[in-house]
Amino acid sequence: MTPDRSEIRGSVCPHDCPSTCALEVEVIADAESGRGRIGAVRGAAANNYTSGVICAKVARYRERIHHPDRLTVPLLRTGPKASGQFREIGWDEALDRVAGAFAETSARHGSEAVWPFYFAGTMGLVQRDGINRLRHVMRYSRQRMTICTAVCEAGWMAGAGRFTGTDPREIAKSDLVIVWGGNPVHTQINLMTHITRARKERGARFVVVDPYRTATAAVADEHVMLRPGTDGALACAMMHVAFRDGYADRDYMAHYTDSPAELEAHLRTRTPEWAAGITGLPVHQIEEFARTYGTTQRAYIRVGYGFSRMRNGAANIHAVSCLPAVTGAWQHEGGGAFWNNRGIYRWNKTLIEGWDKRDLRIREMDMSRIGAVLTGDRRELGDGPQVHAMLIQNQNPAVVAPDSNRVHRGLLRDDLFVCVHEQFMTETARMADVVLPATMFMEHDDLYQAGGHGHIQIGPKLIDPPGECRSNHEVLQGLAARLGAKHRGFEMTAMELIDATLIASGWPDAKTVLERRWVDAQPSFEDSHFLSGFAHPDKRFHFAPDWSRIGPDHARMPKLPDHFAIIDEAGPDRPFRLVAAPARNFLNTSFTETPGSRRREGRPTALVHPDDAARLGVVEGSRVRLGNERGQVVVHAKLFDGVQPGVVIVESVWPNADFEGGIGINALTSDDPAPPFGGAVFHDTAVWMEAVAAELALPEAAD
């Protein structure tokens, strides 16, 4: 028997993670059929950010790409919505039906009644963003991209003015590393590689600021365990100490910031005692943390996403970003702060997204409020038509969007046509009229930028997809041909789009990038540290930002860094603050279908402080019901002293089917938009909690 042949090929992880890992993939050619399959997946050791390290989820990727439950043929719904009743159809019929529904909707209600919908199911620029080319050419409703980054963007932009910061690889030169509102052990494992190096080589101190003892906090030198939504108060108290005790770099502020004297006067009442009452932290811990930060020149703050997912998230991000401007840490190697590098790539996405056909007069609706949109909320619809047709690519709003019950009501409307292009039969796909089978990242070509570092990479097609799966780009080409959507981007292959976009954006061509494996686009030390000035017209960091330039809901934003008291506070009727944090082995709802990830996660669980459990009569493993005005969920309790009393953590996003009643944790979260620009507030939820009778115990999660 002829043995199978294998080779190692380069690729890029496409999932919703700042690491955008460079991969080495074992591609195995079956000796008899000649078809390729995936073997081992490893991090690329030669990439000096990935450094050979990837998360366990992606290391097990062969479980996912060769999963027997993948969608492989187009399907047409034959029973009621969400019934799971479908029959197989051919691609021509499927695309004809979708294009016909879009054309009929436009003719009856106007083109804005069609709403293409997507987000981070893939982070590749061609396969993710190409849906906008169809949107713009056909004049369909636009989508405000708020569900993940909008709040962070507003807070960081307010101060620094540009999405970049200290090169994450400089962490190896840091003496103090603060991960603020992030859990990289779960969500960005490469970052831990660089932190570990700083600890080993320099004896760097590692501090985590987070409402619960995450896996990252558990390995830190110090865990600053504050109440959810109070990060701005802690940052203000730290700046108060810096001014009070002489840690503030007045020369730096005079040269690089807008209003240091006004800030100092404002902070005189923002004492550690004041912050302790808001954060629940001991005064002595605030004092010591502030002293450690203020006396360490090479202090690096890695700003995470978690503490932005609050109604006051933009103010929190801004307050934390003020810290290195007060101490002057930006001046030093291994010092400063970093959130995201998206501002460095200067992409020209005219071919990918159809920028030349974009009309900003067409309405734009908030994707985080998809439930409100689909149930007729005029705050989103404006004076335009209700949405009657959707194409949803690689996105699962029935589970991941806030206020799930309202999302479900909207998706189940009989007068709404939905086409879902997906890899598995997700909850959203079960509610669709037509389901199209999608490729995975090793089955198509794509272009990637990093958020958590500065590399540009191409992920080439490595194997053929199973069955009749087609890429996002191919589906859009098929719909464009049927709808008469004319644009050069529809006439190009994915690799041609990659090549033309790289060249138009001033980067090397595709052939060169593939040969090099990656292009390091990180700006110079001077630019990354803003030593030539911040990205505002006055070249200064803004302690007093002009929020009106960032979003329409600006009037209530605090003028200077502060605790912005608009969170969903706990009260007598809802005495607990819920944080719906990411699980280690899932990524949004990706990997919830793979046996390895499900086995490691077990079942949906609430982490409950022992004092709260004792008061409620809750014991380890018992069932608890969490609820508020939006809904209820039942999960098992795990007693956990790594939170303050009154705080409950549910690591998710589990599929809805794994919860009693078929509705998941986002039944409790609100779709209220965070000011000033909007954005989802997943971790800003007040709930009640009660013990549930044991005899109705949930079944164990299946592998």
C-alpha cells in the first residue's frame, strides 16, 4: 500500500482573536483518493509574535475542519422556522431563490429592506468584508459595526487619536506588565509568551485588573479584583496618587498633553478612599498599585476588551489610556500602552468592499441591536422600511447578539427571508429559509491583518472543501451575477483581490508576501510611542476629549477621566452583577461543535461567591436560575471565591440548546448602545439569582 504523503504549509488563523497566529499546517495527501486532509497544526516559530505558540482550540483544528456534521450541500427549509426541517437543493436553485427574494424585497419595499449581516466568523479581509461590495452596489442597508470593538475604539481614539501603540513585542523589555480587562490565557495565548519572557529575563511584575480570577489572573503576581464597570474610578485614583506623590511627569505632560493642570485639579477629590467605595478594593491595594505603576518607567498596559463591554466602557478605556500620559511611560522602551494596531495598515478596500459605490445617505443600523431592528424599533429603522430579507455570512446572532429573546422573535417573522451561509447548522441557520455550506479558512485564499501585533499575512488555500462548500467570495459572485450587481471586484478571484488590494495599499504584492510569509508593518519606535505627537491636530494626548467628534451620544460623556455612573447597578430586585466572559475552549460560538472543546468545558456554569451561595442555599453543582426583565436562564453553580460578593460569572458562549428552555446567556444581556458611538454591553447586566430544585437537573453536555 502506498503511504500517504504529507508536507508542512503556512497558513493564518482567521478567528476572532487579536493574535492572528501564523500557522504551520500539516497537509496530508491521501494516497488512494489524492484528497488532502489536515493533520497537526502548530504556531510558526519563525514569526516573532506567534513564536511557535497557538491556543489549544486551533491546535485541534482537524477536529473542526473534518467534522462529520459540517454542512456540505445547500438546503431549503420545508417546515416551520427553527423546526430543523430542510431538503437538499442544488446551488443554482439556492442562489436563484436568494437573489429572487432580494429582488422581490427591493421591488416591494425598497432596497434598504435588504440587510446583509456579518462580523467576525472569519477575520480575513476578502472573505469577511466582501459582503459590503454587494451591499454598496445594490444600495442595501448599511451595518454599524458595534458588537465587539466600537466601545474600545471610542475610548482609545478619545485620548490617542490613532489605533496603534507600543509594539507588543516590547513587553519583553518591560518591568511592569498590566493586563487590564483581558484574559489572554483564554483569548490571546501568544501575549502570555511575551509576558513570561519579561518575567523570566527581567523579573518583571505582572498584574491583572479584572472582576474575577481568570486563568490569567491566577498566574499573575497580583490580581486587582474590582467590581465590574468601575475601572475608570481605579484609573482616576491612580492618577491622583501620581500627582499627589510626585510620580507625574510634568515636563512630558507640558509637551505632549492638552490640559494637565485641569486634570490635576479635577483629580484632587478622586482619592483612593473615593475609589475604594466604588471599586470594592481595599485602599491599601489601590495605593500600592498606584505607587508600583508610578515608580516604574517601563510600565506596559495591555488594554483588553472586557472592561469596555459596559455602558461606561468608552469612559473606562479613556481613563486607563490616560495613565501613561500622566507618568510619561510612553517615552520608555517597554513602556506605554496598547489596545489595537488597526490604524497602521492604510488599506484601500475599494475592490474588496466597493468603496466607490458606497453612499453614506443610505441608512445604517446597529448590528448589536439586531433584535430591535427585526422587531420594528424605529430608533434603528428610522423612516425607512422594515427589514424583509437578509444574507447572514459566518455569524450566529441567534446566540451571540444581546437580548436573545427579541432576536429570536425577529428571526422567526414569517415576512422575513433569511439566507445563512455557514459551516455548521447553527441556531441562526435553523431559523433560515435557505442554508448555504461555507468553506473554512484552509479551503480558500484570504488576506489578514493583525490587531494584537503588526503583521500582514496571506492564508492560501491548502485543501479542497468537502462536498459542495463554497467560499463567501464565490457566493457573492453568484448573487451578483443574478442581481446584475456590476463591480470589478466580482470579476476577480480571491487571490487577485488580495494582490490588487496589497498593491493599491502600498504593500508588497501577493507573491512577495507569500514568499516572505508575512510583512512586519509595525510603525517605528517613535511613532508607536507617539513621540512625534499624538494623532490629533494639536499633536497632544487629550485628557479632555472632544467626544462630539467620536459619536452622536456625546453630551453625557464626562469631560475629564472619571467614574461614569451609568452602569446597570445592582439593586434590591436584581442584587447581582453578571459578567458573561469568554470560555477558554470556545470562541464566540466557534468550536462549540468540536468534541475536544465541549469535553473540556463540561456544561454552562455560574461562578458564585461562597457567601452568596450560603445565603441563597446554593451548593456546589446545584442549579441556579438567573433572571431579569429580559429573560431567565438556568445553569449549574460552582462555588468560587475569585469574585467579590454580588458578582456572578458565566463563561460562555454556549449554544442555546445547552440551556434549559433553549435560550442562552444573552437572553439576559441588554442591547442598550454604549455612548458615545454605540456598542454591545455584554458584561453590564444586573440579575437576580435563586436556587432551583435538584430533581430537574440539566443533562450533561454531550461530546
